Amino acid sequence: MPGVPQEVAERMSQPLFVHFAVDHPTAPGHFPGNPIIPGAVLLDEVVQALFPGGWTGAIEAAKFHHPVRPGDTVAVTFATERHVTRFECRLTQSRVVVLSGAVRSISPLQ
């Protein structure tokens, strides 16, 4: 898994799924004629999927590997050790990695 240490990859969870509607409101302006989901929106949706009850912490790393387009669904796998959650996101259709990174929580994942 690119961007995820091997020992973490072996402990990755079953995936969570994040879907971006075909008519997602941020896509038309980013970029006109070739819409993609902005990276900040993608990262925000992934963090919300990881911490549905809310999250306080810091983004330690985020690497955007491939664009996500309106209508795409992303599978998010993750592993948490202490206060750090490492994650990897892949398009469900092609399995292409679109985002990987790590977030640090003030308190561990419940």
C-alpha cells in the first residue's frame, strides 16, 4: 500500500465507503469542463467517515495520488495505534489509490 507502512497495512480495517454524488456541489467549479472533488473536501469526508461522532486533532500527512470525480465511491481502510490513525483510500471501481495519510487525535479512536 503506497504511503502506509507494511506493519500498518496488515492491520487495516474493513473498508468504510464514501460516495460523491454526480451532482456534488463543489465539483462544477473545480475544474470547469473537467470536474473533480477538491482535495480538502475529500479529506474532510474521509475524516468524517473515520470519526462519525466528531474529531479533534491534527492532520499529520495527506498525499493525494489520483483525482476523485463526481459519482465516484471511495473505499477507506485504516488502522489506529494509540492516537494516530493511518488511512488509505481507493476508488471502488478501479482500486486506484486516491489518498493516503495519517491523522492524530487528541483522544484515541473509540
